[in-house]
Amino acid sequence: MVTSRSRKSSVLTPASTALDKERIILGIDPGTRLLGFGVIRAVGKKAEYVDMGILDLRKEEDAYTKLRAIHECISQVCRSYHPDELAIESPFYGKNAQVVLKRARAQGAAIIAAHEAGVSSVTEYAPRKAKEAIVGNGAASKEQVSLMLEKTLGVRLKAEHLDATDALAIALCHHFETSNPIASVKGKGGWEQFLKDHPDRIK
């Protein structure tokens, strides 16, 4: 089952210089239970929210059927938005080797689908990297990431898309990294500044 939410909203990135060419960036948070994706459009200093969604695989038991579903989902996303670049979370190193293996397989299925759709630029980011770029804290919660994405992109993200926020953050992180390696939302105040500016958003 795939759920998504699309809407256009733009924001100026904190970068002093940026690529002038229009780019569609697809961010993916791979998984064999839940896979999140986020799509942004970047032109110069502007980053515009396009879409985000979740592929829910929790009811599917067969591991290889899951991989096929991931491939089909990302293929459909690529047909819909024609991304130029893919930013994807790299499998994290953990004590559970089986979990790492499953995430690596999910990542591989997504990358193959993107390559088949003509996406030649693929960049991997460590799990903490996107959170550091967006929130200023690599251990930030999904709720914190979601709030900062709302502030940065000027959109309201629904609770049911919380599991896709990391994917959207990866896409935005990639935009920051490629348009200006030293630019990030952290430079605009990060999570602590957000708390000061929006005390009503925190319960």
C-alpha cells in the first residue's frame, strides 16, 4: 500500500550560491517494513516541496515479494516525477546483521528501479547526516525532523506521513550539500531556535 501527499511550496535555501539548473531530487528512506520517499524540486536557491509517501510492507511476509513491491513503487514514483538525482539513506551498521541485510536489499531494489528509470546520479547519506543538516542534531526524532521540514518548506505534514519525513529530509539535505556544502538549516538557528520561535508547536 502506498500513501502520498503532494503539494507545491517553495523556500529559499541558506546557500549563498546554488546550482541554477532545475533538478528534481528523490529522497528515499529504505526499509522492508516501511519505505518512505520524498520529492523536491530545486532551482537555484529555491527548494520546492513536491510529494512524499510511504510504501507499507508490514502485511507482506515474503522477502522477495517485498523487494518487487519496492522496485515497482520507486519505478512508479520515477515515472511520475522524472527525478534527476537520487539521495538515499545508507544501511546503518548495527548489532543485528539481519536488519542491516534487509535494509541493504531494500536500498538495492530502490536504486535499481531509479537507474532503470534513467536516474544516473545516486548519493548515499548516513542516517544521522540528514537529521544534522535539517535539525542540527543527528539523534533528532521524526517529530523534530517533521517540524523543521514544515518550517523550511512551508508545508503542513500529516501525522500519517511521519515515516516519510526522513526521506524528505534526505532529499533536502542533498540539495543543501550539492548547492553549497557548508549550507544547512542549522545555520538559521536549528532546533533550539525553532523552539524559541514556535513554543505553541511543542507539547
